[in-house]
Amino acid sequence: MDKVPAAKIQFLPEDRIWIAERIQEVLASGQLTLGRYGADFEKKFAQLCGVRHAIAVNSGTSALEIILRSLGIAGRDVLVPTNTFFATAAAVVHAGGNPILVDMDPNSFAVRPEDIRKAITAKTAGMVVVHIGGIVSSQTQALVDLVEEKGLWIVEDAAHAHGSSYHGTAAGTFGIAGSFSFYPTKVMTSAEGGMIVTDDDHIAEESRILRDQGKASFTVNAHVRLGYNWRMSEPHAIIGLKHLERLPAMIEERRAVASIYDKGLEEFENLCPLKIPDGGICNYYKYIAVMKNQLDRKALKAELRDRYGVSLAGEVYEEPLHKQPVFAQYAPGPLPVSEDLCARHICLPVFSGMTPSEAAQVLDALKKVIG
């Protein structure tokens, strides 16, 4: 029995050669950080998103924290979906703010404008929108309109959403700034790394200062901000450049797998894929399916893996943030929709290079286990 992994990073042989040659070059030159490859990566990622500024940093977490520090959130509240990764809320805390956790939309994995409107107070500085699984919610523009009406801002945690869009607007560009992650599980990777995208000159300038220990410039030892070592190295930028070049093809491969799943799941009574909104382009960082009835997800995953060689991907997310001990103090009370949906979904394997036969094996295993 062939095994289908939950995820897999793909670097083609010719890509590995290209990367190795350029890493040899920078090792020989000694220019190992904030060099020409980092600048080229920033330029090309800005072009992908259609923005004036892209600033490369060492992680998606850093990207988000730098944006929030640039916006001066110390002592203020920032609305954050409870259905997101630890880093989204942690970045708010590290930047001096208070994350106020908000429940999910029962029909999607996003947040609803009506819940955001109820959560806004005089202490609210803005909100973070998260594009879970690479899906840009159809309500994103309504959220933008709402916060603008209130004189607030939106920052996008687009860690999942490289190349995703809604009605032609790229993920990361709806709000004042967006952050991306290049962690190895993502659709594209730089091994480790992140990117800030924005059209805001102030955020761009502050981000470049903050990522390099708060120095006024790379060559001058004058520290004008309390920054940190958040730089991206040249080897990481080189890896990111090659995967960025491959991104359109990798997304098409994922979309082809998703199409097989969409058709196959039409036969299932207890499993329904999360719908991509009309006008949306999803990169399928995750293929999310919701179980209509509660099942023992741990037992389900174990049976698929041990009996049929199919490993499901990690949930998004297994527990909402307000159920995490470190964030319990920021929960306004029970958030039942997120607790329900977080418990009732699974993520099917999807990765670049995945074959139709592997997708068929996943569906066949699900039929045998779920019916």
C-alpha cells in the first residue's frame, strides 16, 4: 500500500541546482543578509501582490508583529479571530496590545461583520483578518468598509494565502498591510521567513528599521527604534525566489487535486467541502471539509493512517484560541461557533506534485472509514 503524506515540500531537481549555485555565490561573497537576492525577492513578491512595498523578514510571526508595532497598538485592543494560529494573537501581545477574540461565521471559517461591529469599543485600534486555508472570505470587503467607517484599520494575516484573491484583489492587500509566512508547510517556502506587504510608506519605513535592530540604516550604527533581529538571510531569500517563481504552477497542481476532491465528496452524506466564494481564487493551502455529525477525529485520523496509509493534514485549528490557556484572559466569554466548527472539520492531503491516484486513494479511504 502506497502512503499519502499529509503534506510534502517539492523542489524540482533543476530548482535545487539553481538554489545551490546561488548559495555558493553568496557564501563566497560574504554578503549573507540584506543583499541583492533579498531585495529581488521583495521586488518580485510586491509585484505578485500589486503593492509598492514588500519587506522580507525572518518569519510570518515577525511580519505581523512589526506591522502592529508600526501602527502603535500599545495599550489598545485589536480584534482577532479566535479561529487562528497562536502567532496571530501572540503578535498583538508582543506589540503591546490586547487581542480581543471574536467568534467564527457558521458558514465559513472567517469572521462576520456583525460580530466585529459588536466587539468594537473606544479602546479598539483595529482588527486582524485571517485567510484560513487560503480562502479569502466574501465578507472581507464588508469588513474593510466597516472598520473604515469606524476610523480603524485592518491588517491581514495572509500566512496561508500566497496567490489567493477575491474578485481580483490579492490576499494581503485589502487592509493597510498584510503579512505572509514562508514556513516549510506553506504553499511556497523560503525554509523560514516572512514578508510584509503594504502601500503605506510609514509602515514600510518603520518595518525596515525595526527588522534590523531598530537601526536608521544597515550601514549606520545608530539605533532609532527598539527593534529586533528580524532580518531574512540571503540563502533564505534565494530559496524563496525559486519557489515564488514556481508558485503559479504549484497552485494549479493544488487546484487540480481540489477539483478531484470536490467531485468525489459529492457522494458523501457526512462530509462537505468548505465552499470557495464565487469570484475567489484559492491556493488550497488546506483542503477543508466539515463533518455534519460529530465523529471521533483522533480515531478517524488513526484509522486512515494505520489501515489505509492516508495522513490527514493538521486542522485549522484543533482548538480556538480562547480555549488555549495562554489566551483565556482575552476571551469575552463562550465562542460556541468556533468550538463547534473546530471540532467538526478535517483537512485532506494536498501538496505540489500530488497525483490523481493519490487523491483517489484518499477518497477511497474516506469512503471505507466514514461511508
